[in-house]
Amino acid sequence: MDVADLNGDGVDDLLLGAYQCPRAATHAGAVFLVYGPITSSMYLADADAVLEGEVEMDHAGSSVDVGSDIDGDGLADAVIGAYYASDELDYAGAAYVVSGGEWTSGSLSGATAKLLGPFASARAGFSVAGLGDLHGDGYDDLAVGVLSGTSDGFDGGWGMSVVVPGPVAGTSYLVEAGEVLLGSKEAGSQGHTVSSAGDVDADGVPDLATASYQNDTGGTNAGATYLFLMGQLD
């Protein structure tokens, strides 16, 4: 769940993921958009727009983030994870970008962009985040968490986060579209959580925080949080 002004009317809107929603198919998932102002209780069946997962078991809406302007049109956009999506590889996962504006209900197949996980069972899109404009080009960028992935061919279980520069459009593989930040054997499930960290080093470039809930550095599965100062990365 997240809030931002998606339609540019000056009032924040609510985007809520329901990753096991069966509207389109079993566990296809969906995201529900309710335009603000919201002043009383309501049923999500009365949402202003619903975007449904493409096929069964996609788990669309497993993660959502709104607020970044990835296409540079002045409106907040949405990033939506579907970590069980199986387009070409079973459970590789995917992340969608949907441009802001007045949405109409339909399938996520009509999204502005779709970023595919790199290998089977990668579970890309388990977490997503808008980061702000990392490159000063007028387009906000995004991060996508991948639960599985190692340095030897992205085929293990250590996790990674992928930073993708905006704008994005069409369908592409996540690791070809962005910069890969790999976990390590000690930093298991590095892509479990990704989040904007603001500009913690005050260099004018947004930073990234990631969580590794199985990190063993402080003890077996003790967990850890990583802070990436994006202005200092090559």
C-alpha cells in the first residue's frame, strides 16, 4: 500500500495491492486505486480503478510504490511487483511501471513497462521502490528487489537489487535494463526489501536502502540493512 497524487489534482490517492486476488484468475493478484479525498469507509469493490494480474499465480500487487515521476510528465507513477510471474521462466517474477493520470480498470498487460526477472524462481518484484532522479536527467529512477541471484550467472539464492533508470517502456529483462547490486553468501535474500533512503549524505543524489533478512554477519539469519550512497557508485 502507498499514497501519492497520481492524477495531479493536488490530493493524494491510495494504491493497495492484493496479491492473491482472484478477479482475473487464481492468485493472479490485483492493485486497487482509490482517488482522494477519502473521507469514509468503503469497499474496494467500489475502487476507482483496478489493474489485474495477467495470468494465474502472478501475485500482482505483492509490492507497490507510488510517487516517483519515472516518465517525466509531471505526474506520479506507480511501480507494481508480481513476484511469481512466469512469462518465459517459471516464477522469474516481474515489475510493472504504470504512468500516472486517470486510470481505467483492466489488465496489467497494458502497463507502460514490464521488467522481467532474469531466471527461473528469481522472484523479481518481491519489493519495489521509486528512488527519485539519480542522474539529474529529469526522470526518476526505480529499484526492484530479486530474492534469488548470485554473481555466478544470477542463478543462486543470495538475492540482489536492481536499479533501473527512467524512463522505461515496453518489455525488457530487469538485469539488462538496470544496474545490479548483488548480495553475497552471508547476505542472503538481499532483495527482500528495497526503499528510497532520501539523500542521507547530502550530495544531491537520492540514496537506496535494502534489507537482507537472512544475513548471517551478526549471527545465523540475524538480518541486516544496507545503505547505498548512489552518488558514490560508478
